[in-house]
Amino acid sequence: MGVTKRHIHSMRANQIADLAKILSNPARVAIIEYIGDCDGCLCQDISEKIRLSQPTTSQHLQVIKRAGVLKSQFKGKAQYYSIDARKWEQLQELFYDFFEHTKSKMSEK
Amino acid sequence: MGVTKRHIHSMRANQIADLAKILSNPARVAIIEYIGDCDGCLCQDISEKIRLSQPTTSQHLQVIKRAGVLKSQFKGKAQYYSIDARKWEQLQELFYDFFEHTKSKMSEK
DNA sequence: ATATTTTATCGTAATATAGCGATATTACAA
DNA sequence: TTGTAATATCGCTATATTACGATAAAATAT
């Protein structure tokens, strides 16, 4: 049927999948890389940098933002985006734990 | 148009996106968790464990395998899957570097 | 109020993904 | 060779994703 059956999986598996989805598109990876560089950048600048249209860039920004990884702030007419350092750290830990946990189970054999 | 424009992004961004895609579905996360537990398990057992049909499970296994994260080996009529520890380590490092690199750029400001 | 600038949303089209039943393939056993 | 068991592939449907042009909304400046 084509709908992911979230309910049959653990909270943790769903959480990891949700956050991995942020990074599962190269445009979003590029956006995060660029925002890391400039610290507080405009949608328009990002759009130019990654060479995607303004609407497409804005949509990707919303996806990352909905997951809680981005902060944004209006200054004048422009909206400045930056990475939420706390959330970024949490995200890193989640992935780290998953990798380590999987490794530790492997090495028991 | 709806096709991801891989060519406008860096190799690195594409690589991260490709590997994140493996984890972007909770069924695949659950499969990896389970394989870590049993170390050499059958498609059928995985299918029962994660409560998805055998064809669906097999397809997810192929996705993970194509990315190089799974090894498989026939013993009799059964195919035993296990995680490629080397590749798993590489994957972890790629993510780790990406997270750290992004953080270090943030802290410079 | 009007114009300008920046970002967000809407509508739409093309492609990708997730899932399953039916069937094919593969390997062993009798 | 025939049967059985395990896995892979095919064909299909439903939903999700990616992208863009057009347009709306928000904020400032004139």
C-alpha cells in the first residue's frame, strides 16, 4: 500500500528514522553545511548557494525546522536561519548511541 | 519535476544522503537492530520479528545490502544476514565527522 | 498609502518509496 | 525427479517526496 507502518515499530526506531530523513536528501545536507558556515543566513543566499529555487529551498528549510534542528529569527524583512546547537547535539547523540549499541551487540558474538 | 538533483551537490552531501536513506525508514532501523542481536539471521525470522511480510522484508534487506552495510551467506537453503562491521564503522565515522564539522563551524562564531 | 524586498504557501507534475500477493528461483532432501 | 523450504523478484497500488512557477504574506522604506 505504500504507507510506512510506523505503529508496528518501536518509538526509538521511528525517532531515528524521522531524524535520518532530514539528512536523506543532499540539498538538506548542503543547507546544513552552509548554515554552519555563515551562522544566521537568509533563505535567498542559501538558495543561490545550493542552486535550487527559492521555494524549493524554503520548503527544505521548513522540513529541517519542523524537526527542531533550525532556529529562525526575523531581522527587518529578512529571516535569519541558524542551527539549534542543543538539538544538533541531541541528534548526534541519538545516532552515536545507535551505532555504538549495534556495534556492542556484534562484538558479543 | 520531482527528481532529486544530485549533480548540483557535492559528492560528500550525496554520500551522506545515500547512507542516511538507509536509516530513514523505521523498518530498516528495526532490521538493523535485530540483526545486531542475532548475528546471522534469516529473512523469515526478521520478517516475523518486525511484523512485515517476507517480500517487504526482503526488499528492505536488499536496500541495506546495496549500500554495503550487510553481508549475506547461504548455509543450506537459508541465507544468513549479518552486519558488515567495517562498513558500519565507516558509516559511523562519516556521520560523526559531519556532526563535528558542523559543530566546529558553529562554535567559531 | 505604495513600492520594494524577502520569505512562505499553493498548485501541479514527475519521480520515488513502501507495502503486499503471486510467482520464480535456489538449494537441499527423499 | 519430485517435493519442500527459504529467499528474491515481478507487478501493482497507494502514498510520499522533490521541484518549480505563480502568488500571497510580512516587514520596512519612501
